[in-house]
Amino acid sequence: PMFSEIDTSEIGKSNYLIMGQVCVTKNFRGKGVFRGLYAHMTKVFSETFDYIVTEINVKNTRSINAHKSIRFKELIRYNFEGETWAIVFKKI
């Protein structure tokens, strides 16, 4: 469902990169791993892609807030198998 939601949006007409879910273990939280990962991806992929796109279960407020803190914006929410997901994107 994620791709059909993206493809019917304004981002679907651009070159976008799908990022899988990021999990940072407790021992490494707050040490810049998350920010560093996306900073590196932006540097490496900015000449090839316009956006980084991922989806987050809306129950995962830690991830929602982490993505907002590095300027991801919400594109759309959708329901799948009883769960609500937010598709978020960042211009790179």
C-alpha cells in the first residue's frame, strides 16, 4: 500500500529513495547515529534523488519525533491491517 500512496502524490512524479525502518539500540540513542545516517544518505544520494521517503507506524512516537527533528514532513497517513502508518519525506 505504501507505494500506491506515494505514486498518487506529488512525490510520486519525482525520483525518490525509499528508506527502510531505522532501529537504534538503547545504548546508541542520543549519540547522533540517526542524524548521521540521514546526513550521510543526503550527501551520497542528493545528486540522484529528490527525496528520501519512509513510513512509520503512528504508534511509534519516538520515530515520528526523530524524523520531524531532521525536517521530515508527513505526506499522508493510511490504514493497513488495523494499523495506521505515516508516510514521511525529506527533500535532499
